[in-house]
Amino acid sequence: MSGPVPDETLAADDVRPDVVLLIPALRAYARALTRNTVDADDLVQETLYKALANIHRFQPGTHLRAWLFTIMRNTFYTRAGQSKREVTGSADCVAGTLTSEPTQEWSVRGKELMAAVARLPVHYRETLVLVVMLGESYETAAGIFGCTVGTIKSRVNRARTMVRQDLGDPGV
């Protein structure tokens, strides 16, 4: 015999389809953070697990995407701290190397761009990815990173400039 469903459960059921729609954005952000497809998929999975396990803590009417990105960012930094204490395979392991290089120009330029983004300091890289690549507003990014909108705008501008300089843009 089941009784009435609590309001929290109804709110959680309403949010779950929206969480599914945000998976592509979560995967893109995870790839930018981890710079590794396998680790990115693991990070997305862990983020979704934590989000769904704590969906009752999400407050309807607030920004779901920012809530999920915050969970992901915190999970990433927690894992990064743990991984510093772990030792895995050697740095010269051949498993991570490509067997053949791409020949398409766009693929090469895309890799150069992503490599330039990867070389940015972490706070510039994650801000650039969140605002420019994932399309979050400056206000949302400021909420996620816990700083002012002006700081976010400054970081994005500096990150863009650093990427252009890294790629040898003559207009910089």
C-alpha cells in the first residue's frame, strides 16, 4: 500500500529528464577538465551518480546546469587530489600514443587549438571552456567559480589572448 508521494519526490522526477538533456554539455566540460576521453566518461558517470543520489537537494527554480557543473568541478578536484597520491603506469607507456596521425587540416588545427587551451593555467582553461565552448553566461560562471562577473570576463579575455598568442596569431 503506497501513500501520497512527497513533494520532494515529485520535484526530483521533474528534474531527471532535464539532467539527461545536459549529458552532452557535461561530457564536453569533463573532457576539457580531464583532457582524456576515458577519464571524462568516468567523471560524467560519477557526477550523474552523485547528482541523482542527491537530487532531493536540488532546489527547483535554480539553475540545474550550474548545479551539475559545480558537482562535476568539485568531483574533479577531489579526484585530482587523490590521484596525486596514486602511482599508475609509467609516463612513456605506448598505450596512450596514436598509431597514425590525422591527415585532415581541420583535424590538425583543431588539435592545435585544444593543445593551446590545454596549456592554459587551470583557472583560465576552465573559465574559457565553460563560457566560450559550453556557452554559459558570465553570471552563471561567476556563481560556479565563486567570484565576480568582472573576474570571469577578465579570465575569458586573457585566456583568448593567450590561446591566440600560443597559436601564433599575427593580430595579437
